[in-house]
Amino acid sequence: MGFPAGGDGTDPRAGSSEAPTLIVRGGRGPLPPQGGGPVEGLPPAWAADQWDDAYRRVRLAGRAYVWLNLVEQRMRALVDEVLRPVYAPAHGEEWVTAAAGPAGEEWVHRAAAVREVSRRKGYLLDPLDDDPLVFLTLPQLRELMVQHWPCFEPHLVDRREIELALDELEVARHVVSRNRALSQTVLDQTERAAARLLALLDGAHGGVPADVVEELVAGRYADVVAVHPDRVRLQRDLPVEDLLDGARRLDAVGIGLGMLCQNYTGKRLVRLASEGCRVRLLFLNPASSAVRRRERELGIGRGELGRAVEMNIMHVRRVRARLRDQGSFEIRVFDELPRFTAYLVEGQRTTGAGGRRRSTDLGVVQPYLRRARGIESPALVLRGGAGQESGGTEPGLLEVYREEFEGLWGDSRPVS
């Protein structure tokens, strides 16, 4: 909004009521009429493309903020754990000022001033936040770590890698803190750098989830961390190699288990089983009447589906024959038409912060649709315990499908 000369009271010959008012509005569309009367016709909301752009910016900045927030919390906790015992006995509450030294005295005093304002205005919602360390920024926490690296060296492995990761986070931190647009490329770099940095700061104890945002929101959806419209898009984001990486156990059930038999080579399956992964594969019996019913649903010729299932069973039998411990690689068939195909992977158990046990269990589940082949069916990706509170007893979908698998396994027959 602008006022021509005299409209702001500088010209005694013209009052504010007499001066014309110019309203400048960004975006597209005609300017509203000028004059002293009420302005009519202004839209009360953004246009659809403006909302779309705002949502896009929020999605990108929101993901970056979650990673940056977690990194800052971890850095703050580490600085507190390492430096407080060194400086607090001699300097008391002023230990942060003493640790910063003359070079950091200015920004410590600035943080103390912000803390005091927050106290007076009631912005400190958690009593634990009433600490000068809480008001230091990520670069300032980094400066404390660098200044006192001999104190941190026994706890951290690679200073150079830590500093490189912190450098990579600076662009996103600068953009997010000022609410500017973030690109997908910078977000991807930020997520990779933050995950690497958290692993370094956590001493490689496995406290970092595969996806921080997934860890926060997946509990709302009972272990579901991704949904794909078909198997092609699923395998773009989660190839079979990634699904089975580090698996200790694989339970799979379906008509022909095409995702495993056609997208994972026999050599890799042999190596996976030889490295200690226990495998249980459950196929639909190719000689059962359920196969013919499924062929009619899909509109394919008699015997086509049965032959495809037989080929996959022969493939995994050859894999089993190459193993020294064939008892750890079980193949069975069942007769009833399955309602879904599932690959349930039990991964390594790791211990995160606070001694919390983290699950790396994964599952891929596809419901069978009447007119769609398995490759065309929607796919759910499940991660065991994702987003659930520590100590929670409510089972997620992964456990539901595990129970269903065990029921089918109990009613099945072994393949020799």
C-alpha cells in the first residue's frame, strides 16, 4: 500500500482522507478499483496453483526441518554430555560462557538475552529448555565441538566426516530458517548428510531410523510407511535387493512369488541363505482348483498360471539343492486361493538412544484384485514398530500378516 505525497501528513494542504490510496497486489488478476470507497471483489483465498506451490514448499521444508531439528538436538546433547562435566564444577551456570571463551562470548551473551526474553514472555514451555545451551544455534554448537575436539575425540570417530556433513546441512538450515523455497536436490542432500551425521554422532549404535519422517508419522498408519499403485513403482523405491539386505528371516506367501523368483537371482538367494537367513516360501499348489479359479478371474488360458507357478517352485528347489543346510530353506504349497501376497523380512535388532530396541523388520504386502495380476496390484510397505511409542503393546499390520502367514503355513504341505 502506498501513499502519494501529502497522504502521509507531510503536505499540510492534503489530509489523509483526501489523498488517493494506491493498493498494489502481487499475483495475477486485475487490480481492484482505486478510490476512497470500499474495495470489492478481492478473493478471500489463494488460487489453486498458489495453494499447490505453498504445499510443495511446506513438504520440502518440513522434511528438512525434521532432520535439522534432530541433528541439533543430538549435537546439543553431545556438547552437554562432554563439556558440562569439564566446566560446570568451576563455573556453575556460566559454564557455557566459559566453554565458548573470548571468541564466543558475544554469541553466548546474545543467547542469554534471548533466554531472558523467553522467560519473561512465557515462551519456555518445558522447564528443561531453561538452559543457555538450548539457545545456541547449530553453527555455535559446532564451534564448541571444534574448539574442544580433544574432549570429543574419545567419543567420535571421524572429525573430518562430521564437519563435511555439517557443511552440507548449512544451505538447508539457512533456507528453512528464513522460510524460503527449498529444492528437491538440496533436500535429498540434506537427508543423506543428516542421516550420515546422526550415525557418526550416535557412535554407529543403530539409533537412526531409515527415514526420520517415516519414524514420526508411521504410527498413525499401523506400520504402513509407503503405498505404491503397483509393483513396478514399488521396486523403483524398494528393490528386492534392498528389501532383503541383512535379512535374518524371510517368510513369503503368494500364488507364484514372482517378485522374488523373477527379480532376485538364484545366486543371491543362495548367498542370502548361506549367510544365515532362514527362508520359508509358501506357494499356491499348481495342481489345486484354486489355480483354475484364478485363471478364470484373470482371463488367461487353462494351465498357464499353473505352469508359471511350477517353474518358480522348480527354481527355488534348485536353490535349496545347492545349500549345505537345506533345513533352513523350506518350501511348501497350500490349496486355498490366497487373499494377498506378502514378503515378511526379519532384520537385525539394533539398540538406539536410551536403550530402545529398534526393529529393522520390513514387509511388502499386495492384495489380490479380481482382474489384476500381482504386478498390477497396489503394494503396501510395512516397517515393524515404525512410529510407535516405546513400550507400546498395540500390534501393527506387520504382526497381523505374520499371524496370517503362520496360519497358512500350518495348513500347508512340504515340497520335497
